Amino acid sequence: MTAPRLEIDLDKIRHNASVLVHRLGERDITVWGVTKATLGFPAIARSLLQAGIEGLADSRVENIQTMRRASVSATMTLIRSPMLSQAEHVVATADISLNTELDVLSELSKAANAVGRMHSVLLMVELGDLREGIMPADLEETVRQTLRLPGIAFKGIGTNLACRCGVAPDEANMSELSALADALDATFGPVVSIVSGGNSSNLEWALGSADTRRINNLRLGEAILLGCEPLYRQPIEGLFTDAIRLIAEVIEAKVKPSQPWGEIAETAFGANTIPRDQGSIFQAILAVGHMDTDPTGLTPPSGIAILGSSSDHLIVECGKARPAVGDQMSFGLGYSALIRAMGSPLVAKQVLAHQVR
């Protein structure tokens, strides 16, 4: 079989999504399945919908277009603030977009009016992670101006945490978001129907909090695809962590010294960490590298240790194993490795067809 390749187990992805939809549904929280890490891969999108996901969400207009062309039928949300230059494409492609800038909202309004349709928006609020978001003190006025825009349907507010600075969702920031929703309803009437608390990093709070208050939506990608939570990268009980695996082929297998010799300068990627001296080791090279994935985000098979990588090579110590040239190894994926591998045209994508037992 072609390598490198991603083996995608749709049954396990469907299972993970179904479990989270059920657990969060018991707390009156709906789920949007985030497809950005898979570039809007239609088969995965359909599996999410089959699991009961309420809608699909992606950060790129192009990925939403991919799903539309594949006749994936769902409410689609653009979760990265729209580019001003893409306003017409956003309105034509996405049902909802997450916004922070009035200039962009104005362009979305013009684009929606031009084609005679309504475009729904959520306004994102800054709650400490310092990525996108309107400062809480400016939210009321931004909502006031948004409500005046023709062709724009204001649906609610949201926030994003644990992405840039690692600020964790907790009782304090989720209560603040709920209070902001209450204040908007008190000022403008019942205008806030969606309060989107965040991403997969919200799961520990959402499933453990005594009161989730106004939070009624989460945007989940990593937890579904990889079966772990992003705050500490711990597996989530009852979910599969191997729904997607990276398979690479051995192109060299030899006994070699564990330390380099000669004058040492920078490596191809600037780093220069001299390996510890272990004497001679059995080393294998696999045909996968930085052009294909993020090697630092790979988890090797038991008994195998990753020693280093370059553009096209992954070097591993094999321990007691003795792989031969042509053998293949299966690696677990972290989020960074997944998004790089899905985005690489050099990595094949293979959908596995079997039922989870």
C-alpha cells in the first residue's frame, strides 16, 4: 500500500463524536464538528453528522466549499474571522460566521443584500487568551451596530480559549461569557440564542461544572478526531485515540553509531541536539519528514524511539525490533502532526471500512 498514508477509521470517529454529543447533550450543550484539521474531508464530515453533530465548522472558506461540492448537507460555520477580501465568498458558502470587526460585518451585510439572503453571525469576545475577540467593554456597542445591519442576523456570542496563550476555560471566564449574554438580552431583548463557550479544551469544564449557565454550544475537533483533550493532551475516557494513524515505510535499516562524528554545525532546520552516547544501535529510516507532517507530534510504536528528522526522513531507534527495508510502521498523531499530514498532497488518505467492536 502507498506510504506515507493516513489510515482513517470512520467508525471510531463516529463513535467519538456520538459519545461527546450524548454527554454534552445531557448538559443542554450542542456540538459543532470542526473539520479544519481534515481540510473538510467529506467522508469525515458525513460521519460527524451521522453521529448527531448539529452542524459543521471550519476555519477556511475553501474547506467549506469542498464539503459543499461533495453535497455534504449541514449548517456550515466559518470559525475564523472572515477576511475582508472574502466577504462575498463567505456569504455564498457559510451559513454562519464568527466575527470581531464592524468593517467586516458591514461588507458581509453588503454581500448578503446583493444576493438577497440573510447571513448569521456570532460575535467573539476576548476573555484572556489574546487571540480574536471584542473586548467585553465594547461588546454592547458592537451588538447595537450589528443589529442595524441589513442582511445580517445576530445569533449570539462566543469565545475562544487555550489556543494562543493556553488560558484554560473555567468557572470564572465561562460565567463572564454567560453574564455578557444576560446583559445583552436585558438591553436589546432576547437576541442571544447561541453562546458558544469554545473548543475541545472546554470539555473538562463543561462535563464537570455544576452549572454551565448560558453556554449551549461547543466547537469540537481534536477531541473527536484524536480522542484527547487539548489542555494536557490526556485521553478522554470512552473514546478512541487511534482513529487516525500515520503509516510510514522503512527505507534503511542498519546498525550505526549513536553519536555523529566530525565538526558539528546547524542541522537542516537549525536545531543541534547531540544524541546521548548509547554505543551502536539498530537504526531505521522511514520515508516521511517535515514535508509530510510534524515529526515532533508523532508517537512511535512501543519499543521504538524517534531520534530525529529532516525534510524527507524520520530516524528511529528500534530497540529489540529489527524491521526490514519495505516494512511499515504505524504512528499515533498529535494535533500538529495531523493537520500537517492532512494538508500534505504527499500523504495518501485511506478510509478504513470495518465496524468498531
